[in-house]
Amino acid sequence: MEGNIFQPYLHAESIFRENRDVLRPSYIPDSLPHRERQINQLASVLATALRGAAPSNVMIFGKTGTGKTAVVKYVGHEFRRADIEDRVEYFYINCEIVDTPYGVFQNVGNRFIQDFDERIPFTGLSTERVYNLLRRKIDDAARVVVIALDEIDKLVYKSGDDVLYHLTKINDDLHQAKVSLIGISNDLKFTEFLDPRVKSRLSDEKMVFPPYNAKELGDILEQRAQLAFDPGVIEEGVIPLIAALAAQEHGDARRALDLLRVSGELADRKGRNHITEVMVQRAKNKLELDLVIEAVRSLPTHSKLILLGIILQQEVGIAKLTTGEVYDTYSQLCRRAGLGPLTQRRVTDLISELDMLGLINAKVKSFGRGGRTKEIQSSVSAPDVKRILNRDEVLRELRSYRPKVQTTLI
Ligand SMILES: Nc1ncnc2c1ncn2[C@@H]1O[C@H](COP(=O)(O)OP(=O)(O)OP(=O)(O)O)[C@@H](O)[C@H]1O
Ligand SMILES: [Mg+2]
């Protein structure tokens, strides 16, 4: 082993305790500080099921990282434990993964089918047929069935509200069993896309999870830090700083825990045995850059070309561009890449999208006689973005392209 390149890593001490997964989003702690009220409210609705009756359907809303998934999983777990008389079935489905009506029906149906040979196949039957199978199986089981549909908006955007129409109406067709739904979403708007009947049935009860404030985030971080690190590893001031940063954004506990985890990883990498405020700032930059990288990487080619055009112009000293200038550079790049440019109108839409993603900043500017244009500049680090864009086959050729500079008199 002497001289092996991996040797230093094998013996490197980590400041994390054995189980660093306690800082990962999938970990659910034994208690959820500052969500006691929501937990009790949900429990009081579900308690009806333990007495054999169907609980109301519940819709849970709240911004990202406000503990919706954690609370539902926690309550679901307790709910199962409390079911000593074996009266209920509880299912959790993440609709980001299971996002078609067929998938949802198949998923629920199969949990009632023990015999492997009788299981509903992944494909091949009509959705109606799968629904009927599911309905029969649920009724045979003669239980109260609670189905939690997390990220329910994804299901509706992808597949419409048919599946919810069926599930909220299923009780009319059941004789011995009852079904209740818990819907979870961080998008309030998706209910606009629902049939009014589905909408009203789905939200017999509505709960809204507020964002966490800095003090609450501090308590959540403190609880996890005790599980993840030995006492004294985190310098004073670190947790309040992370809590303040995450509260400034939108009270997102996931973000706060990510900051703590990444700060710890940076300390590890540097071989330090303390987490300092400086590391938190570095962790923040790293997480922000990761977000930018992800956003840029998943852009469609034409949006990438628009962004590249803006950055290339910036490199030759033109910081602020009009929509016309952006279009001009973009068209030059398209020609270079052998692609037909989109219409100016479409490009204007893509510019607005880039603005919404925070990759550029586009301000509307008026000039004489009611004329208007946008003043566009990139709001991300040019070298970082160029590096990511260069990974795209189409764009790699263009990296050294110098746009023809045009002086526009507006
Ligand atoms: N009150 C709390 N106490 C302890 N940990 C919490 C609390 N609230 C949230 N968390 C933790 O924060 C992270 C994010 O929470 P969660 O996944 O529940 O957010 P969410 O509201 O479902 O967000 P999204 O809408 O993005 O799905 C998880 O790791 C979760 O365990
Ligand atoms: Mg969630």
C-alpha cells in the first residue's frame, strides 16, 4: 500500500460521524420541530380511519423545503403503527416518479395482490382495465385505504386530472372499502387545471405549510448537527449564519441542511476538523454554482446559443445588449453552427425564459416616442458558463467565435 495514491484518503479522518445520511433529504428525524401543529392536524384527520370510517381528503400546500414530505411520511409511519386492529392501508406515492394514471393504478393495485403471477403488468392493459382491477382488489380487502400523492402537480401537468377524477369518485363504486387521498404540492396554481368537481372533492381539508424563519431553521439545524457531528466541531456562529442565509431565500429547510452538509464536506476535503463561517460561504457559492450548471446544462440548444451570444459580446466589452443585438449575434452563431435561426419573436420568448431562470438579466427600457427594448446582460460567471456550454457538441465549435460587433444607434 505504501505510496498508493488512495492511501491518504483511506486514513483521512472525517468530521462526520458514522452516519452522514442524517443530513440527506431522505432522512426523517424522530421529531420535526416547528411542525407539531401540522402533524396534529393531519393525525386528527387520519384518526377517523383507525375507527373504520373514511377520512376527508386533504390537500397540503407549501413552498419547497417547508417539511411537507417529511410530515406526511412521519405521520404515515405513526399511522401504520397505530393500526393495531389492522383496519387501514396506507400508501405513499411520489408522482414525480409514478406520473401516469396507469402507473398510479398499477402501483396501488399491486399492493393488494400477493400472488406474483397475478400482478398487474407494467404495460399492456388498458388504463380502464387496470382501474377496474384496482377497484375490485381494494373492495375485496375491505379496508380504509389512504393514498398520499406527493408532488401531485407533476401528475396533473403530465397526465391531466383523469386519475384524480377516478380516485376521488372511487368510493361511489366501493361496497366494503373506502379510499381517502392526501395530495401534496409546492405549486398552488395546479388546481386551476383541475375539473371543479375534482378540485372541491380533493380539498375537503386544506393545509398550508408556512416557510421557516431563521430561528426555526436554527432549531432544525441544531437537531441534525447533533446527530451528524461530535460536539465542538461546528464553530459558534455557523448555525445562525446558515439559518439566516436559508431564511433569506425562502425559509427552505432542505437548503439549510444542504449548506450544513456541503460545509462539512469542504472541511473534510481540506482536512480540517472544524466547520467555520468561511466554509459556509464557500458552500453557498458551490451550491449556487451547482444550480447554475444544472440550469445551463438542461437548456435547449437555441437557448444555449442565445446565452453564448450574450457572453461572447460581453467578452468583447459590450455589457448591455438590446433584443435586436442579441438576435443578431444569435443568428450569426446559428449560421456558424449550421442551424436555421428561430424567429425573432420566439427568441424574445426564450430571452424571457433565461431571465426567469436567473441566467440573464433583462430590463425593459423605454426610449424616445414610446419605443421600447430590453437591456440584456448575463448574470452568471462567464467562464463557468462557457465551460459548461463547451460540453455541448454543437456549441464546442463556436467557443472561439468572435461576433461581428455592430454599433447600433437605437
Ligand atoms: N420541521 C423539520 N424538522 C426537521 N427537519 C425538517 C423539518 N422540515 C423539513 N425538514 C427537512 O428538510 C428537508 C426538506 O423537507 P421536505 O422534503 O419535507 O420539504 P418539502 O416541503 O416536501 O419540499 P418540496 O416541495 O421541495 O418537496 C428534509 O431533509 C426534511 O427532513
Ligand atoms: Mg416534498
